[in-house]
Amino acid sequence: MNSDVQQINRFFSKKRFRLTLIIVILGMAYVGASIGLGFQTHSLLNVQDGIAWLIQNFIPNEASKGYWNEILQQLFRTFLVAVAATTCAAIVSLFLAIVGAKTLTPAITVSWVIRAFSSLLRNIPIVAWAMILLFSFKQNDLTGFLALFFMTLGFLTRAFMETIEDFGTEKVQALQATGATYLQVIAQGLLPEIAVALMSWILYMIENNVRDATLVGLLTGTGIGFIFNLYFKSLRYGAAGLVVLSVIILVVSVELISNLIGRLLS
Amino acid sequence: MIKPENQVSIPTRIPAGPRLSIPLRFRDRRRVTILLTLIVLAYVTLMTLPTMIPNHFKLGAALVSFTENIKIMFLQPHLANTTFVTLLGALGQSILLAFLTTLIGSAIAFFFALASTRRLAPTYLVLGIQSFMAVIRAIPTVLWVLIYSVVFGLGANAAVVGITFHSVAYLTKVYADSMDELSPGIIETMQAMGLKKSAIIRQAIIPYLIPSYLSWTFIRFEINFADAIAVGAAAGAGGIGYQLFMSSSFYFNFHEVGVMVYMILAFALVLEIISYRLRSVTHQ
């Protein structure tokens, strides 16, 4: 009995010791990283200053009402570009994923090549994409479209590939045993089964791309990101606030729509 | 077998209800939703694509110059305006930025998640925090950093606070979602045993949460690394992103961009290996 109590005490003190150790290590890592970056912790306590500044300066005033037309137009363009980029990338990456998934691939080398390719696309920073594309395709919507397209292609190929691999080989084998061809297996067995998962990935990517389109626009000088940068750097904060507000409304409504579709799919 | 003379036959009854029947496959809600969504997406895409290409645009020339630049970037990387050591330092700075923001973000988000999980918190708190976080998530990270660089001045403070904002909003949602998956029976049992909330959190929620906590935090670290680069370029917050921005849009030197992209890819490879190991550890 006594030894039981001792054992329990030892268990808990060991657990507490481990927790303290983790906290101390993380704390030291925090301090080290702060010094390395030159980050002052007290600025974390001044977060409300930023919010206050935001509320003070970004409230759209009378003068910024004149910008509504331009903002809405650019917002709409940005949204369309994000959707188009996601859809095109989804189509291409579905093919790549089917050919590259370990369960369906014609040769394992093909699978590795596609894996490496998608990893490369995903990990090249969006800044590099934007700059290279800007240099060749100049300042227009196509540049933003292509930058989003490449990033999405890399991401969706991996996501689709994992979805297809989760599907397993049993059903594929069962269909093959009935004499179905490769294309029939994919069209009749695989796609209907994974359609819901693919759909939710696509919706997630659209949400993400609408947000990222702002960054890409800022870098390539197109769409909503460009006009935010323009207003912000020319100190027209009211108009910039309007841009932020419209981005919030767009992103939240895209999120709500995709949640609704997700509920209908479940 | 003897057949009866008068066969008894039961008249088949016509099923009650409307005669007009919709084919079964169109009554499937999922099928209709997927079809409709696909049609809308295809329509939007087909309408947008032709309008994106500007007038007098030479696609051929653009593609040639694009492949040319890609070739320069990947096949002939060398440095001109900076040294390798400077770049290594800048990469380290970006990594530190990503690490620090993930650390602060996950610590803050954990408490917000506790306050916004349906297992522990009242409904009004859940709805309030979740919608507040949705609004913060909706603003892109770069805008946060730009806004804070006006308040705090350009530099590490603005970058850290700006990226942390988005991390907290993101992590709060995913942590709260994974806490919601915990079966309510466990918490009810512990409450019936008379345990306090703090004990429930320490003994039931945290041990249950650790695998998904680790994997989500790691995913956020990867996102933050990408964000740190983007923020360095778009908001001048330093790190490898700033160097990337300088050499591509000031010096137009794609040889140098190639070196930086290779450095970033090398680190991304390390991250991918870690995430693979992490997945195999947490799946056990």
C-alpha cells in the first residue's frame, strides 16, 4: 500500500519534472530567438496600440467613398483569378495525382518524379514565383493567375495523391477482377468514392487563394493587393481601410459558402 | 405439382404519392451539390480565362523568357551582390522569425482554444471567440505586418507581432476543432469524479491533444516560414525574403535568386523529412 503511494508520487513528480523541463527549454528558446532577431517582448504588450491605430486611421471617411467602385472592381477580379487558378490547378493535379499515386501508378519512378515535382512547386517561395513571372509576363492578371496556379498545383497534387492512396488497393483489385479496364476503374470506382474529399480540398484551396491573392497582388502589382499597397503608401488610410474591410467580407463569405457546401456534402 | 384451378393473385398496388418520379441519382444531395459546384467553378473559370490575357500580348515571347529565367535560376546560380554568409544569416533570421511566431502563437492559441472548445466553454464564448478569430484570419498576414510596421516602426517587432496575429487565429481554430473531437464521456466522467477544470485539462485534454497539437503546430511552422519570406519581401521585414526581393526587383539578377531558392529548398527538404518522421511517430 505504502509502496503504491510512493510509486504514484514518483509518477507524478516525474511528470511534473518533465513538464517543467519542457517549459524551461521552450522559454530559453524563446529568449534566444528574441535576441537573435532583435525582438523586444514588450511590443507584445503593445498589441492594442496597433488595434487602436487601426481603428483611428482606417475608419473609412467621406473621401474614401469615391474609391468604392475601383475597390469592388479589383476585388471581383481578384476573386475570379483565385477561383480560376484553383480550378485549373485542380484539373491538372488530379491527372498528376492519379498517375503518381502509389496504388495506381504505372511505374514507381513516375510516382517519385511527380512527388519531387510537386514538392518543388510547393517549396519555391511565392515571392520567387511572383518575381520571375512578373519579369516575363509583365504586370497583368495573368501573372497573378500563374503564381497562384503553380503554388496550388504543388499543394493539391500532394493532397489528392494522399487521398487516392487512402482509398486503398482492395476496391481497385475487386474492380479489376470483374474485367474493368484502367480507365473504368478510375472513372467508376475511384472518382465517385473520393469526390467529396477532393471537393473539400478544392474549396479549402479557393479560400486560401483568395487570401494569398492579396499577397501576390502586392508583389506583382495586380488586383486588390496592388491597390492596397498604393493607398497605404500614399497615406490614403481611409481607402486602405476600405480595402481591408472588403477583403474581410470576401474571405469570410467564401469561408461561409464553403462551410455550407461542406455541410451539404457530409 | 398440381396447379389450382383458380389461381389466387394478389393485385399489385401502385405506391401512393406523386407519380412523377425523379431519377434516383438526382435525389442524392451529395451528387447534386458536387455537380452544381463543379458547374459553377467551370463556368467562372471559362469566363475568366479569356479576359485575363491582355490585348497585344505575346504569349510565345513571354513563355520563352519565362523558361529562360527558370533556366538561369536553376542551372546557373551564383552570387554577385551579397556573400553566401550574409544569405545564410538572412535564412537563419527567417527561420528564427518562423520559430518565434509559432512558439508565441501556439502558446496563446492554446488558451484561446480552451476558451472556445464546445467541450468546456459556454456557447456564447465559443461563438464569440471563433467569429473574432475568423475575422482576424481573413486579413492576410502581410497586411498585419504592414499595419504594425507603421505603429512599431519597420523591423523585427512588427514582423513578429504581425505573423503571430495570424498564427493565433489559425491555431485557435484547429486546436479547438481537435479538442471538440474528444468524446464528451471522458470529461463527464472526470466531472462526476469531482475533478476541477484545471485537473481535467491537465489529465484528459492535454494528453489526448498532444499528437494533433504537435502536427498542427508543425504545419503552422511551415506556413510561418513561407510567410516570413513573403513578409520580408513585401513589407521589408528582413530575412531571406528581403534579399530575394532586392536581387529580383532591384538588381534583376536571377542567378542570385537561384542561389536563394536553392537555400530555401534545402531547408524545406529538412522540414519535409521532419514532418514525415513526426507523422510516423504520432501514428504509432
